[in-house]
Amino acid sequence: MNIKEAASRLGISARAIRFYEEKGLILPAKQSSNGYRTYTENDIWRLQTIAALREIGMSLQDITHALGEIDQGNQQRLEEYLELQQAVMYAQWIELKRMMDTTQRMIDLNRQDGPLDVSHLHDLADSARRLREARQNWHDRWNYDTQAAIHDQRVQAAGSASNGQANSEGSHHSDNASPISDEIEASHPHHNADHPTLSASKDTVQSSFYLYHNYDEALEQTAHWISPALGEKGLDIGTGTGNLAGKLLQHGADMTAIDQSREMLRRCRTKYPEMHVKLGNFLALPFADHSFDFVVSSFAFHHLSPDQQLLALQEMQRVLTSRGRIGLTDLMFVDAAHREAYVREAELSGHEEQLRALRERHFPLLDELCRWLELQGYVTKHVQHNELLHTLLAVPLR
């Protein structure tokens, strides 16, 4: 076929075909006699694929990568690009819904009796802008793709080390310890991946504390409290390699696990091939409303800023059924006074790495989380595993 015939068959313009050629997406043969392009059935198939990917809004750069995966027969990698695009579309849809809600609230304000206080409109707009920026500004500062290969052994090593510490001290935790070592290690690669302590100095080794201290205990507690009925649909957000989702799978739940790290998800798929695994993050869950009977997350919520944590809670609520429950296991301060005392102790102890990690992390306040959930119609309960690690369950009032 010549370009006119190809354009007619595909229902696109010859100009669009030339554009894709200029970008290197297709390379049709040229006739030696006159230099005219000749389009084969394979070229037509490739153009149809490009048009399909453009139809869902995929960028030319991602289309180039996706075509490369198709050429190599890598179906899994192609699916990742499609999931990524789907996540982008969900984020746009969620943002559009939020804009519509804000507009409706402005309309409602305008309909109230008496003169309109325009400052209320300004406040609504400022709030919407702040939340939009919070959604857009999250990024993986810790590059979890590079940590995926050693994630499980780090958890096991930290658990073994903390168990040894607990046994030697005769208690579950040390008041001077800090659970920040995973992120510090990621930014300081000279630390031993198998023994992620806060510092190599003598003083801080004595008070070292592990991010995953009481890890198995906390995951077991979460699974026990969620207690899924056979076939209930559950979502694990920030699943990593799927350790919590795997426990719920064993309880008979139909589990979906999402994470923003492709490498973490690949390991999750290998460990739990029967699990539904998808690229995504807290702030724009790539699922329809009311899709799940419960939502859980472990050791991930503290990666979000306070504004982002609010968005994440709203997203959890959106994808849950009317009776859906929430299980959060993470590092949290009990309240503001606990946070202030903890930071003061770290300052007095001179733990600079610990203080930096505390500044970079946003450990939520447990009392504020419970208050927000209760205002949304949930009843809450929680258990403390060590100084910072808590499991929180929220169940809607019947």
C-alpha cells in the first residue's frame, strides 16, 4: 500500500502517518525506483497499535518503549506500561471529580441567603489547589526499585536482629531506639544491607532500632483483625513484595496488591502468582468506586505528607464498599506530645541521622487518624507493638 491507501484503511491522516515516521515509530520500506514508501500488513498493524495507545493518552516516549516490549514479546512489561497509563487516567479522573465537587460547593455557597462572602470561595479554591499539588508532588525519593532485590532478606535480618535484642533486653523495644534505618541505608549505601542499623558508632549501635522491628507480629495482627471471609475482595496499598497481602491470601481473601515500584511487584508476582498485582499508589487508586471489602497497608503510609495522607484516606474510602474496613500498620506517634518528646530525646542524644530521617518522614499522629476516621462514621481500635509501630483497624458503624 502507498501512504494514501494506508491512511484510508486506518481512518487517520497521511500527515499523522508521516509524523509517526519522523518519530521513528514505524519504518516503512521505500521503493528503489521512485523512493515512495510502501506499507506492509506489519506496518498497518503497527500503526493500529500506535493509534490505540494514543487513544488512551499514552505519550510518544511511552509508546516507543511499549512497542519495543511488543517487538521482544515481553507481554508483562507491556502490561506495566498499560497499567501506568491507566493510573494516570485515574489520577486525572479523580482530580476532575474533586474540581466538580469544589465547584458544587461554590454553587451551594452562592445559593445561601444573604450576601456572598467571596473569601469563602477563595478558601475553597486554596484548599483544592493545595490538595492538587499534594497529589502531584509525591515521588519515590527512596528508589524502591533498587531495594526490591534485598527487601525480604532485610526484613528477615532486621527481625532476627531485633528479636535478639528483645531477648537480651528482656523486652519488646528500647525507648531510645529508632525505626528509621531502612531509608537511611537507602541513602547511605555504605551501610550493610543485611544489618541496617542507624549508625556504626558505638553509642548509637547500643540504641539502634529497626524499621521492621515486630514486623511479623504486626502483619499477623493486621490479618487477624481484618479476618477476611472466604472470597472477600481486599486491596493492599504499597504492598512491596506482598508479605501482608500474602497472609490475607492465605486467609481466603481475593487479594489485589498495588505498588509504585515495578521491581517490588515483579517479586510479588513471583511469590504469589495467584494474586492480582497492579501498578499504582495511595493518591489515585486505579479502581472503580466500591470495589473492595477491605483495604490494608503496612509500613508505607508514613511516606506521604500530611495532606497526602488525607487524600490517601479519602481514596481508601472511595474504593471501599459501604461496609468496607481499613487496616493500617505503620510507624505512628500516639499524639503530638509523644512526637515532641521523641524528637527532643533524639536531639538530646545527638542522633543526627535519626533526626534527618524524622524530618524526611511524616509519621502520622494516631489520635488524629482515629479522630478523622470516627468523623467519617468508623469505629476504631488499635494496638501498639513498640514505641512507634501500631496497628489500627477502622470498621464502619452498621
